[in-house]
Amino acid sequence: MDRTKNDVTSSPYVTAHPTTESAAASSDAPALAGLLTHEDVDRARDRWEVARARWKGRGAKKFRRVRLLWLLIGPGVLVFLGENDAPSMLSYSADGARHGIGFFIPFVVLTFLMGFVVQEMTVRLGAVTHRGHAELIFDRFGRFWGFFAMGDLVVGNFLTLVTEFIGVRAGLGFFGVRPTIAIGGALVIVAAAITTGRYWTWERITMGLAIFNGLFIPAAILARPNWHAVGHALVTWKPLPTGNHYEIVLLILATIGATVTPWMLFFQQSAVVDKGMQPRDINAGRFDTILGVLLASVFAIAAILATAPLFHHGINSVDFQAAQFAEALEPLIGHTGAALFALGIFEAGIVAAIAISTSSAYAFGEVLQTGHSLNRPLRDAWPFYLVLLGSASAAAGLVLIPNFPLEFVALTVNVIAVLAMPPALAFLLLLVNDPEVMGEYVNGRWANVAGIGVTLLLIIAGLGFGLATVFPKWLGG
Amino acid sequence: MKSDFSELSVSKPGMEPIPADVAQPHLEDPRVVLSLLEADQVVAAKEQMRFGRQKLSRGVRLLLWGLRIYVVVMMIIVAISVLRAVHLIQ
């Protein structure tokens, strides 16, 4: 293995550097051959499938390309459909219910474009370094800054997990399922997804669940939206939201937080690493991320359209939670539409619970330097699985506490995500511009302009929220 | 040291080193596993090799501290907003 000369003589480690050299070609190959793990073998199996799909002697070119994309999609689709979670779908629903078809439809598209700018960088970081985000922050910036980043992640992830189980409880509550059964069942699904001991199987199961985020589409169709108004809104961003300005600022912030959050950075980079993606897969990783953006933005707009009838009928939805949205929609879009909406909220909660608890487990494993791969069997990486299930169980338990202030947690989670994002983006931009980490894959000028632009926009949005909170009368709050 | 497995190395960028037309790879053979992974993708190699600390310039440290203070202030504001909401409900 190539090793750069360095001055870290006291460290047990040798400084890594980006390489695309095959392990078999490295000088350490004989030593590594005796140290291969179950994780390496599983990852090699996935790489073999990719190699086979790339092999020119096999099948027509377009079928090989489709097969290759099928093999390489996953982290991008999962991160964006995972981020279309219960509080996010509630934010979109609130957008539709309070302001109808207008400004928020193109605004959601804009937030997803911001999401793409950010997530594309994590694809490159993961594919080039084969390291997770938390690991790179600790390695490059040290423990002091690393623990700050982890603090933001842990708090944000736990609060978000709580809201996912709120979504599960509320979604199934529409069908009369008791909270203990709904939450217990959700935990069983999270546990079942990770018992496979194989990243590939976990990814496909979770993607299979995530596609049900599309339930918001038939719910939207049943709401019979005015498609002309949708097209007009997409082009003109009008009508603009009216009413209480403080509430509008909150909704804008919550809508941004529904698309761009710290856990997504940690999750997608770690998933890219666990999937075994390499620099030559970066374009496929970009396609995967674009596919995730497309699917998630369509489903998000569908949630806005599904709840827009509440706005047109003048129904006050300010204090609505998930089940109440579905109940209020029932007389307007029918029982089927309302049931689809409730099921969509349940699905959003369960997929995000899987993705976010996995994101926490990846980060803990990277920081503690213990096994952190879904390709590892339970006995080899029990701390990883313990964090995964433990964080999900603790969050689920909170939701079952009588009189727990569910609505406050759900309302503030997306706002906190936006506020915690600028430091996370600063670490990301520093890493992706670091030639020692990225080699030839460092950010180009336009990627930096876009990344810095997104960061500034989030800071301005956060400051707007701060001013609106401290001086509510300025905005008529 | 020259690798014993150099015959499996990637000869051209974008090419895979093993014959991919076989139905199943022989993954019990470590040479096949190593030929499919990049040098720093093997778990044992990753455990031995880490990216070293980056020397942070004054500007970067100022930026990180500024953003840290921003987050702390904003969290206090979130707390104020939540407390205000609780007070309104009560």
C-alpha cells in the first residue's frame, strides 16, 4: 500500500491519502490477505456485481448501463426519501393547508436543489476516502471540533427520531391502532431491517419501504388540484404567502429544514462507504442523488397538493398534527385519500427511523473506532447495532410517555436542523476542498459557489428566525 | 516490497481486474477479494491508516468559532420560542 511520508511518528497510524490503487496491487497485499473480514468479503461481492455489469462482453450497452445504475443507486434515494420524514411531510402539509398552491411549491423545489448541492459532495467524499463523515471530521479537525459536530448530530438525530415515532403513532392512530402496538411494530421493522447482516439487503428492504412515500401522489390526485395553478406557481412563485409574518418565517425555516439537515451528510457518506463505492462510481452516485431529489420533491409537492383543499375551504390548521390532517381531509378528499395520507405519514416515520438511527450508529462507530458496517454480523459489531436499536428504542419510548409535549418537539425539530446546518456545511466544504483528502476530486469553483451560497442562505434564514423570535412585533407576530 | 498479487492489479483505469463472465466470484480466495477492493478500502488497511490532523489557519478557526457561537445563540432563541409557546398554551 502506498504510504505518504509524514511527521506523525508518535501515532500508531500511517497517514492515509486518496488512492484508486487496487488492494491486490499494493505492497501490503500479502499482509492484508490474512486480515480480510466478513465485511471485506461482502463488499467485494458487491463490487464483483458492479464489475460484471461494467464488463463489455456481457449484453447490450443500454442494459448494462441500466443494470449498473440499479446496482449503484441506494444512498442518494434513501437519504432524500428518508428526509421526506414525518416532520417534513407535516411541514409540507402545513404549507399546503395554510397557504394553498403558490409560493411553497417552487420553494420546495429550490430546497431540494440545495439538498443536491450539499449531498453530491458527500458522495465524492465517501467514494474517494472510503471514510465516514464523522471519522474524517475527527481525523482532520481533531477531537475538540469533532465532539461539537457529534453533539449537533446526536441532539438533532434523537429529536428527529422522536418525531418519526410521533408520525408512526399518528399515522396508524388514524386506523385506530393503539400507540403501544404501533410503536412496538415500528421497532420490530427497524430491527428486522438490520438483522440481515448485509448492507445490500438492508438497502433494498429500506428502499422498498421508502418507495411508499409515493402514497402522497394518489392522495394529491384525489384532492383534485388545479394543475393550471400548480404550473403558474412553479413559474411565477405566486401567490405569495399572506398573513402572520412570524408564522410564515417559521414555515419557510421548517420547509428548508425538511430538506437540508446534518444527519443527511453523515448518513449518505457512510452509506456510500458501506456500499463500497469507488471514485469511478461518482457519476452513478450523482445520478442516485438526482433520482432521490426528483422522487422526494415530487412526493413533497404531492403532500402540499393533498392538503391544499384545507386552505381553499378556510379550515384553520395551525395546531394540526398528522392524524388531525388526515381526519380533516376525510370529508374533502374522501376516506381513501385520507387513509393514503395517514399511511404516508406512517411510512415517512418508519423509513426515516431506520435511516436516522443508522446514521447515528455509523457516526458512533466511526468515532469510537469500532465496527460500523451493515455488512458485519451482530456478534462482530454489537456496539454499532446497539446504538442503532438503542437510539430508536429510546426515542420510541418517549413517544409513549403520557402527556409528553409531542407537538413542541415536532414543531422545533426542523427549525433546529436548519440552525445546526451551517457548521456542518463548513466542515463539509473544508473537507471537500482539502487536496490531501480529496486529491483530484476537490471541489471545483462552481461547486464552491453553490455550497457557500447554500450555507449563507441557511445563515440568513436562521438570523431571520432569530430576529422574528426576539422582536416578534417587527413582523406582526 | 513487490506485491505477490501484482498480476491482479488494475492495468487501465475503469477496467476490472478479474474475469467477470464467471457465474460466481471465488471470494474464498483472498486475491480475488483484494483485486475487487481499493487499497484503502480494506478494513484492516483503514484501521492502520488515518488522515492526519489538518493545521487550521486563523481564518478557519475564526469561522468555526463564529458558527459555533451562532448555533448556541440560535438554540437559546429556539428555547425562548418554545417557552413562549408553552406559556401561550397555558
